[in-house]
Amino acid sequence: MSFYFGEKTWPELEEAIKKDTLIIIPVGTTEEHGRHLPVETDAIIAKLFGDEYGKALEGKIPVLVTQPIYFGYSMNIVAKWPGTVKIRTRVFMDYIYDIIDAFMNMGFSKITLLDCHGNHDGLLRTVMREIADKHGKFICTLSPSKLCEKVYDRIKKDPAGDVHGGEYETSMVLVARPDLVHKSEYTDVDAVRCNNDLRGPVSTWGLQVTKTGLYGDPTSASVEVGRQCLKAAVEEGVKLLVDFYNYKAE
């Protein structure tokens, strides 16, 4: 049986509502990712995680997965190169809000966003609060890259790690769509060299000037790194999603 929301008929969705089915919405975007990765990298990674969570949750809880969100907010820095489709923050937030609002109005009450694009973190969490204000129900926002962070930090070959188009993202696309990775275009010219203590308090894009649209080093990327990160994020995420599905506020 398919776990894709869009492949269901309305009578099937009516039954899904009766089961209080969990809806998973993978959220990516479309923007340049250097010379070696496709501009849909974040959406490709979002779909990969959405599919894997759908498979892993079958038989545990009722679950339906939507197609990924392909467009979102990106900073002007990455709009210097072709491929970045920038949606204004409030437009993006209203769009996500309306999608969740529609699901809530249908009768679905358990909804999870998979945040697979760094610029969306604060925006999605604000929408989560706005939905709670209207519907009195809290959705769940998961970042797969955060869920596999410990594993990635242990196995990565680039000591500075990935911010944009480096070892992690390239490894994930090697798992999902290896045919779209141009290995001949790998370069370490934009490997992270900035002050690591300031990464977080200051946007990394403001600490180092990118030459090729990257903020990381893809030369060490591998299918094995991608597979281990995928496995770790799915294992951790499944635990959280089962808990979220079963949790009843006291």
C-alpha cells in the first residue's frame, strides 16, 4: 500500500482521518549548490527523508507523506548564481501555514515538518506557534541533519563540516540521486576556514566569502557517509515521531 498522501482517493483519506494518521511534509527549497550538485538538492534530500520515514513508520503508526516543498526562502548571497528561486519569508510562512491549516480543517491533527533547509528553521517554528494559536494543536518540526549530527561528526572526513554543498549534502545526494552529482566539479576552494566559535551566533555566510556558491568541501563525500547519516536520522526520527503520535498533553 502506498503511504503517499497524493496517491489516495478522498474516501481513503476519510479513513486516514478516522485513524488520526500522521502527516509528514518534507520541506526543501531550490537554490544553487555549487557546480557539482543540482539546484533541487534540498528538496531531493527532503524527499529522501520523507520516503524513508514513511517506510520505517509503516506498521508502527498510521502515516502519510506528501511530496516535498520545492521552493522557499534563500539569502541573496546564493542568488548570485542561476538556480535560486527565492520566496519572501512571509509568503513562504503563509504558504506553509495554509497547507497545515488545510490539513487541520480536513481533520488531521498530527502533522510533522521535515526541515531540510537551514534558512527555514525559525520560519517553520514560528508557523508552528501560529497554528497552535489558531487550532490549539501543536505540530512537530524535525531537522534530519540535526538528528544524525552525532554520527556525521564522528565519520566526516572534513573536520570543519558542511554548511552548504559540502560533504554532508553531497553524500546525501549520492544516496538519493547519484546520477545528478558531477564529481568532476568537486572543489575544496570553499572549505570552511572561518572562526568556528562564531558559527551560529553569526551567520556563516557572513564569516567567509564563497567563490563557487559552496560553504564546505565535497571532495570527501561518499555514499557510505550518506547511508550512515540517513540510517541515524531515520532511527532517531522514528522514535520521536512515534512518541509525538502517541503523546497526550496532560
